[in-house]
Amino acid sequence: MMNAIMPLDLTYFLLAREQIAEGGYGFDLSALSLVESAWHSSKGTVRMFGWVVALRTEKRFYLEMELTDVEGQRHRLSDLEITPLAAHQRYPDELETAVEWYRPDHINRHLGLAERALH
């Protein structure tokens, strides 16, 4: 049986989740309820990914990951930021219209998360 290649946004979300678990970010993704929305961009040697996540505690966060090309290797994590979102805030203010957001249903399916309507 052939292994399917995972979409990049899923691959890097899993890496972000792993980094958060290991990195002492003071943030617990084990209570993840839904990945509400996402965006990604590639420019030159930099890839950027962003996800809005909801926890079962009803808290919401924005995760942003930056990866850079390392000569002769795949992209390497260069930055991971976690920003709490207010209950009424759909996206981080500076990114509301600056990036193309989409529903990452494939990430939720992969993680076995129930799909629910977005706010």
C-alpha cells in the first residue's frame, strides 16, 4: 500500500502541535476542539502558516509558524507564535483581510475532530 503525502498545512500544523507540546509555551493543545480556519503563503525561501484554533475550554488562539529554507534541507522552523483571540474576534486584526483564509476541514478530519459551524 502506498503512503499518501500529507498536505503541507496539515504537516506543519502537526509540527506546530508537537513544538507546543515540547516547548513550554504555556498552551495545551490536548484540549483542541476545532481548527477553525487557516492560511498559508510561500515567498522566496520563507513559508508562513497560520491557524485559528478553538479549545474545549471555549478559548481561541491564533498560531503562526514561519519556516525558512536551509541549504540542502527541507524547511526548518524559525518561529512559532501563539496569540489569544477575544471571543468576538474571528481572526487577528492585522490579518483579517491581508491573507486568504480557508476552512481546514482536512486537518480536522485527520485529527478526528467533529466538524461544527464556524462563528
